[in-house]
Amino acid sequence: MTEENLLYTGKAKNVYKTDNDDEVLMVYKDQATAFNGKKKEILPGKGVLNCQISALVFDYLIKNGIKTHLIKNLSDHEQLVKKTNVYPLEVVVRNITSGSLVKKFHIDEGTRLKEPIIEFYYKSDALDDPFINDSQVHALEIADKKDIAYIKEMALKINQLLIPFFDKSDFDLVDFKLEFGKVDGEIILVDEFSPDNCRLWDKTSHDSMDKDVFRKHEGDLVKTYHEVLQRLTTK
């Protein structure tokens, strides 16, 4: 891994080119950020935990028919993944009211929704990742109507798989963010799935077991992520 091989540096990961033009190396960082990067801190051990949790989730999804960019784990903080054309969209799925949904509509936090909500956000740090609807996604040629429908279908299927996956470890899957890319004409799941991009609540105490711990100064983020990993691997 050298600077000349660096393709992209993000808030939580760096991406490097490899000898194979169809593959890239994804390296998890020990950096925690919140509020679109306005709050930032280095937390030793965080990258390893994110990588291991994401690997567990992706392996489970792959075994249940979800196609992803993950090829294999190279170390405890490195993954070899397929190079894809990533849609500049964050796909948010909500099962329980929390976060921006509560603030936007002045509703009670913790209400279980009758059916999941799907939201799109346009990925742009400069614009602070604004909400974008289906019509805008199509009009701006980010994705066509067929791809939009398929992304929604995949997001709901992933949600149906992950609710029981986390439930068996005594977590409520409150909401989460997904990203998708296209390779060889096929839409697949990309990026990661860790407590960085989802809300997990302990089913008994309702304590946050995700990045809200960092956002709200509620405790030690690395210890929290370690407990998440431990519970996912022992139940």
C-alpha cells in the first residue's frame, strides 16, 4: 500500500488499486467521524472491529443470496473487493423511529414502524448529503427507473435478512445505510455494514450500540463495537 496506489480516501476507509484492474483493496481506518466529518477522532482498534463486523454481516448476506463486492478478507482490517461503478446514493432503511426522522417530523423516538421506510440521500460532502427522491434520482440520470426499483427491492430483502440476524444477539436493528454499485451490468451491495452505518439498540436496555455513542458522548466507542462483535460471534 503506497500513496501512488491510493484511489480514494474516505472518513472510515482508504481504497487502493491492485495488480488486477477488476479488484481494489479496502483498508479500514481507526478514524471516527460524525456530523458529516465535522467531529473527528482517531480511536485505535476501531478499524479492525468495523472490518470484522462487516465481514460477518456480508458473509451472512452472501450465504443468503445477496450479491456483494466482497471477494475475501486479507487481514483483520483489509478486504479485497470488486471494483464497481458506485451509485452516488446512500440508501437508508428505517424500522424504528430515530435520528433525523424524529427531528424532521417531531415524532417520538423508538416507535416501531408498521413497514420499513426507504430514503435516498445524494452523496456529496459539499452539499451535506441532501435527501433526494426517486424522481430526482431518475431526472438527474443517477439511476434509471428499473435500477431504482431493484435497489429498493434489494434494500428490503437485506432488511428482512438482517432483522433476525441482529435479533438473535439481542439487538434491535433501528435503521441502516447501504450503498450499491454496478459491475458487468449487475447491481451489487458495496461499502461496509458496521455500527458506523447502522443504529443498533440493546433489546433490553435500549442503549445505543453504534456510532451514536460517539455522536452523543455516551461512552467508549471501541468498547461498544467490541461488545457488538462479541455478541454476534457468540449467539
